[in-house]
Amino acid sequence: MKLPKNFNLKVVIFSLIALGFIALTFLVNPYFIIGAVVFMLLNQRELKGKKKS
């Protein structure tokens, strides 16, 4: 399997962690949504930083 040239592993990992936090929000405690928001903001920062360079 060949990965695309612009594949960003960091963004994929952050997205999977955020999905885990969203699942925990529904299953355990609503306060886990804070973790999902943090990882969403980290993803946005990472993606915007890649476009500048």
C-alpha cells in the first residue's frame, strides 16, 4: 500500500484520539468533549502550518 505524498501521520493520530474522546463523551462522561476540542484545535494548527510552508 502506497501512501499519498502529502500524508500527515500526526493529523491522522490526532483525529483518531479525538474520535476516542467523542466516544468517551457519549459512553462515560460529557466532560470528555473538552479533550476532543483540544485535539481539533491541534489538528487545525498543524494543517494551517503545513499550508504556509
